[in-house]
Amino acid sequence: MVRILLRFSENIVEEPIISQIIIELKVPINIITAHVDSKGGEVLAEVPDEALKKVVKAFRKRGATVSIPKLIEIDSEKCVSCGACITLCPIEAITMDEDASVVFNQEKCLGSTCSACVDACPTRAIKSVKQNSSEVAANNAH
Amino acid sequence: MEALKLSSKKNKRTIEEINEKIRTGNVQVLTAEEMKKLVESSGVEVAFKEVDVVTTGTFGAMCSSGAIINVGHSDPPIKIQKAWINDVEVCHSGAAVDLYVGATVMSERQPFEYGGGHIIEDLVSGKEVELKAMAYGTDCYPRTQVKTNLTKDDLNQFYLLNFRNCYQRYNCAVNSRDETIYTYMGKLLPRLKNATFSGAGELNPLMNDPDYETIGMGTRIFLGGTQGYVIGEGTQHDPQNRFGTIMIRGDAKKMSPEFLRGASFTRYGTTLYVGLGIPIPILNEGLVKKTAIRDEEIFTNVVDYGVPRRDRPKLAKVSYKELKSGSITVGDRRIRVSSLSSLKTARKIAGTLKSWIENGEFFLTAPVERLPVDSVFKPMRQTEEVSFVANVMQKAVTCSETEAVQAIAERIVTRSVNHIVMVDGSGKLTGIVTSWDITRALAQGKTALADIVTRRVITAKPDEPLETASKRMAQHNISALPVIDNEKKVLGIVTAEDVSKLLGR
């Protein structure tokens, strides 16, 4: 299972988006924590690894922001901005900006379930961040 | 006469004149990227008048790099026979205490993660490294073992001595196989899902002087953050195909880890990223035109690294402009492309070299001998035959999807094979059935072939070396590979039995 952090803006917070996606994709989505009020909502959920891509896509299609909290860490001292990682990212979360610096979009990153870029980095500047024990405990509780 | 002399003077400029301008602070320097813009906007004549030197730069993995170090004599002295620095074997091929640290030699404890390139970076950064050495002992060098810690300050000489650097341009790599491969061109996803390239294109040093008019033995260059020298052409120098290379030397004690980085290519090995820049003196208008070369005029081939042969298929021709844009087109497909070298650092090198020259800290040299322009890079002469899949494959025994398990079982017995290849009406591969599958089907009472056939088949190509096919069988723990062509048509089958027969011969 993979943890995803869902953010719903004020405009869409009243829509039953999670239920819709569960029914449409027939994927079990496990809600770990939820904080919802009139200003918006934030939900930490678990989805099966193999369904991650389509679930993330479905939430984004409906206007929710999806992120996997701090799953990748870039050592900027080690990174030489070669760009070897760019095309390995299945969701194009790594790009090269105008001055040829490599930029990581942490919001988009799928984290440890993907990690396709990690072993492609020649200077080993990319690290998959392990979940800390309290988070693991939270996951195991379900 | 006077007028003629004047005009000839106008059309030419000497290195001495440029150095005089550097001395007096009047030199005009542009980076190669700036030069191209100037020539485009103001033309060759103006650019020649205004520019004395164009600086270039590149920062990429250069495997044929290393450092020669002299560690001084121990007491009692040792004639080193074998030596390791931080568990990386270093080469001893001289008298007693000279060692060559090769960038691609890997650590015995952390292979693929730490190697010679990292030792060079660590030493350059001022870190302490551990030297272990052993010897057979002689009357004059009695010691047989030594272990000590060293920093660059403890070394007598620490010179970067790279025998092939700075390729003029390089291939763009893709992978046609069904699996991800890890190469010196990085991680290549299956079925042409990504591409990689290397090189700075229009910023590349040799590309800005492709006839090596100003580059050769003795050319002073930017190397690893300090001044170094070209000492000749590099190995595999291939000028006629625009794959020129250089051999270089520089004092590593003065270098900076920003421009000299140990690197690891997963499942390939370790290497060294080298930062290198060459100043091109603008001696005539011809050099203005040469340094005006743009990325769209520099082409390279898209090469299929999925084919493990010396001559790999070339699938397309692309320009460095396309490569730097992030995607290329092969046939009707758009493929995302990654750089392995750092354009950002290449730009920084060209900029740094420019400021050194402007500040009077760097003077140009004329080469005492130019790089060859007509030498040829030959393939290896091979006196022993190599086996390919086509040499050992046999006719495949086939079946169709509609057949019954019983019929397949009989075929396995009558033809005495262990593998039946399933094909469609046009002979294309659709699956494979083994005698083990049949045994299991009978035990479980299954009668339909469709229920037991393996549809994701691991295959081989006829022109593939037998060694890689055999490795693939071991990797997937299987005993045969159907041999197919590019259209998936079954040409035959190669079995582990056939391979061992040949190797045991």
C-alpha cells in the first residue's frame, strides 16, 4: 500500500470524490486521517501499489491535489544538474529550467513506490526517504 | 605595399598579440554561446574585429580518466606489487611507489558505488584516504606490507592524467529490448521509452575548432578548476567521423571537486565527471565561422544499445538542438531524452575561463604539435571466433493455441524436445509451453492449452552473442529462448543444452 496526501479546495470539498473514485475504479482506498471543513480538506489515504497511478490520475482529474509526503530527498551539494533522471520519471515531475538546472516537483513525485530516478543518478544525489516509525505505526493500525 | 601589409594584418591575429592584450587588460573574450549570438546579429567581420578569444566548456562522465600519484618511500622501503586505496585496487606499473588511480576501478567492498573516480574526488576535496600495499620484498626494498593514511598534501605528485577525454560529440542512446538495461549511457527503459545523450553540443571544445587549428600538444586549458594542458590526441581519436578526443594532464592538487566528481552508473560501474574548457584564439575569420557553429548544425546518431554488438543499429539522426529540447523524434515516435553531462556546469566552465583570461590570470599557448586530422580508429583484430545465437539455434517445434494439452504432450515425446513454441497463423510468437507445464496440467486435470501457456516469453535475436542469450536464461532461470526477428516471427529456438554443448566443445 502507498500513502497519498489528498488536498481538496473549497470549491470541490463538498463533492463525494473519494467515493466516486472507489466505485469507478473498484479500488479499495483506505482513509488514514482526514481533516475537512468549509475551507477545504486534507486526507491521508492508502491505496494499493498497483492502482496508484490510476488513482492519482483520477483525483487530479477531479481537481484534488495529490502528493506523497516527503518521499524523495535531493542533495543539492551532490546534484550536478546533468539531467540523467529526467526521462525516467513516469509522471514528468523532474524538469530542466532555463538556466539548465534540474528541478524536482515534490508535489508530483510518487516517492518510494516508483524510485525510478534513484539508481539513474550518477552522483547518488537522490534518496528515497523512509517513513518514520510513527507513520509506519499509523499505517499498520489499519 | 603598405596597404597590402595593413590589410593582411587586419585579417589575422597572433597568439602573441592576444597575450599582449591579456597583459594590458584589453582582451575581448566571449563564451561560445555568446559568440554565436554575436556572429548571428553582427556578422563574421564585426565578430572577428571585436573578439580575441572564445571560451568553451564541457562537464561529463569521462571514463578514460585517472590520476598518477607518487606516495613517497616508506622506511624500510617497499617496492609496491599490489595496492589499494579505500579498497579500490590501484595500478602499480612503475618502479616502487608510483600508483595510477583509474577512474573506473571499483571498490571491493562497495562495487558500483565507490571507485577510482571517487578516490580522486576525495583527495581533491582534502579528505584522507587509506593506502594498503603489499610486495614480495627484495634486498633493496625489504618491506612486504604497508598501511597508512594519506591526504593530497602527503603526495609528491598528484596529476590528473586522462588518456581519452572531451569527445567532440557522442551517440544518443535508446533501448529496443523488452527490459530496462543499465549502460554507460545510463538507465535505458524498454521499447525506446527514453533516450540519453552526452556532450555540450555548441559549447563543446573540439566542436568549436573541428579542424584542430589551434588545439594540440601544449594547449593550455581549463581542467578541473585549474589550468591544465592537452598532451596530444586521445585514444580512439576519430577525427574524420567528428569523434575527436584529447589526452590531458593537470595538477590535481589545485583542482576543485566542483569540476571533478566521482560518479556511479548502476550495474555499469564507476567513473569520473571531468570539467574541461578550451580557449579558442580567434586568429582569422575562418575561426569566427567555426566558433559560430550552432546546436542545430551538430548531428549525432540515435543508436540502439539494446543490441549487444560493436556495430549497433542507428535508428535516426538528431541535432543537439533537438537533444537539448528534451525530446527527439524516431520514426513517428516522440521520445523523451535526458542529458548525462551537465550543461549548467559546462556554461560555468566557459564563463570561468572567460573571467580568468579577462583578469590576466590565464595566457594562451600555441600547440607545439596539432592533433591529427586523418587518423583512423580501428576495430579489434579478432583471431578467435565468437558464437552468435544464429550459429546454434535449432528449428523450433511449434503448436497453435487451439490444440489440446494431450496433443502437445505427444509432440514433446515424439520430437523429444522440452519446449513447444506457440505461434499464430503468420508464424509470430504468441507463447511457450514446456514439458513441466504439461506435467502440471495433467496433474491438475487441465486440458486447454490456453490455461497453461506462458505468454510473456523471454526471447533472443539471431545476431545476439551467445553469451548474452545464455546469461538471460540464467537470469530468468529458464532453459530455452525462442529466437525471433523484429516482427516477432519465430526463426528457431536456442536451448541451454545447445549452449553447454558448444561451450563444452
